[in-house]
Amino acid sequence: MPGRTIHGRHVWTLLASGFVLFIAGCAQEPGGPLCFSTRGKILYDSQPLAEALVVFHPLASEPEGNNHQRPIAVTEADGTFQLSTLGTRDGAPEGDYVITVELREVRMDGDTPVRDGKNLLPPRYQDPAQSSLKYHVIEGENQIPTLELLSR
């Protein structure tokens, strides 16, 4: 109804519900992992790396049949990113990860630019077996130290 306001108990119920969801760290699916805010920044030869795909690969063995999404992000123009696992920017589950980074060449699909061409970064950054980028996600807020990638 136009002009209707929420008063008293309803306001506290809404605030409490929002707080519980905030503390949980991320959207949950039945049996899904608890996620924690995880953000960082990537530089390539000392410059912010924009539009790169960042993937966190768990170092621990995953149970057979595990179909949980890997934490991923795409870097902003300033090189910053915030991971998403089950929902937008919900973070990553606690644990040890190796990080891969890819920056794909842009190609045109009709009038739409699509970044799915050749990888423009050294291959060592896209292969979990070769990447030296690692991070341990903890319960709570996670601010990853700046990741500096080199062309050589």
C-alpha cells in the first residue's frame, strides 16, 4: 500500500533477519558450505589487471560427487575482486586454496565483445599445478595481500 510504514516489532524482526544472514557469510544451499567474505587485488607488471578471471581451487581433496562451485571472481578496472561461490560476492569456504588467473583476449560475437580468446597471461598463472599463488581463507573477513603477477 502506498504510504504504509513499518513500525515497532516488524522493524526489529527485519533487522534481526538481515543480521543473521549477514553473519552467516553467504547464501546457503542445503548441504552447501559456509562462505566468508574474501577480496583482493591483482597487479600485472605493477599495473591493475582488469577483466581477469580469478579461480580459487581447494587444496584439500574434495569428496567424490562434490558438486560445489569453486570460488570465482572477475577483476574490476582497478584490479580488485570479491569472490563468489554460491551467490554474488558471498566469499569462499574456509580452507587452503591455490589461485589461478586468466585474462582472455576479446573477440566480437556480432556486436558483443566476448572475452574468451587466447589467454594473455603466462601459462603458469592458469594452471593450478604451476601457480605459486596460494591463500588460506579463514572464518570472518579475508583481505588477500595484493597478488603481483609478472610477464617474465
